[in-house]
Amino acid sequence: MKMGCSCKMGLKLIAFDMDGTLTQESSSWEYIHRRFGVWTGKAEAHMAHFLAGNITYEEFSILDAREWQGVSCAEMDRVLREIRYADCAQEVVAAAKSAGASTALISSGISVLARRVAGDLGIEHVFANELVSRDGVLTGEVVINISIDEPDMTKEAALGKLKMDLGVATNETWAIGDNWGDIGMLQQAGTAILVAPTPENREKVAAAVPDVICVSSLCHVVRLVSQIGTGDSPSSATGRS
């Protein structure tokens, strides 16, 4: 695992995870469950069953979405607006756009939040999971656009297709995440960056993406992006692992 970055390649596309990367909450799903009082003894059990391999990601998401059946879209939006951005989230997107790169948000989180984040930060391409509503009320259904265990719908697949659509090569692509769920997306990039990972996530990701760069915050990524094409050594902008 690298603690520095040679960053010899250019930057034409940068893909961000959302939860725990662009925002301060590691899981928008869990945050909502806790706010609505359905995490303990309910939604946490769905998570345990999924991690144990007893249910698929789609089944897991359906169970989660059912916990919010009958909640108004307005209330859901109000709760999601409590989620704050990570330090330098605005700056890193602005730096990437200034460098001429296309920007993407690829998340297994909730599209209501993903669209707001993308709109606020100026991100062009958005991929996330959609809560179904009718007459302003959540139905308890979910449309899966980004999966963890369905090969054609993973973050890796989404980034791979976007690269093809935009005509961008792997060595012109950066990907930024925060945990093991981003491994496939990071593998699709010439420059893979892990932001403020826990020791467990750092170990898991490094085993799958040996050249991953670990930084303590997005502020370090701003410095890396700003050095594209300057000829400076990006190692001076390296964050702590």
C-alpha cells in the first residue's frame, strides 16, 4: 500500500463513493434507521444476515426499505439534510473540474441524498439506489441500481461502463472511497485513494488494491489533484495512512 503517490498519469475522470467519503456518515441507510428508531433489534439484524451470507444485497435492501414504509418524502429529505459533508468535499470536486476531469458519484446509498450531494458539489454523473414513493409517501420498495453482489450492477461495473461511455482509459481515472465496499471501483482506476480508513478496511483494501493511496482526508486529495501537470512531486502532499 502506497503512502505517497507518483501520479504520473493524467486525470480525465474521478469517481467518488458517497457515504463516509464525501459525507461524514459511513452509511446513510444506518443513519436513517437510527433517526427513525428502527436500527436496534430490526435493521441491524438485516445487516447481520447479509454479512453472514444468508440474504442477497437486493433482499437486504428490500428489508431495509420496508422499515420506512409510510414515511413522507419530506420527512426523509429533512433527515437526510442533517448529514454533513466531509472536510474539503467541495474543494476536491472543484479541483477536479478545474483540472478538466469529469466527475462521478457512485454509491450503494440513497439516491435522494446522492442527487443533493451531486447538485451541491457540482458532480455530473450520479449512480445510487432509488427509494420508491407514491403521492409523496415512501412505499417501502427500492430500485437497486448499485449492488454489492450482482456483478453487472456493482460500483466496479458502473465505473467500467462510464469509462467506456466517456472514452477514458484506466490510467486517466481516479477513484476515491473509504472502505472494502469500494474495492471493485478502486480496481477500475489508475489512481486509487482510500480516505480515513479504519485499520480493518485499510488492510482489506490493500490486499486487493496493493497500490492504493491512503490519506487522512479529502484535503490531501485536493493537493494531489492540484499537482496534475505541474511537475511537482505529489509525495509532499501525502496524507497519513
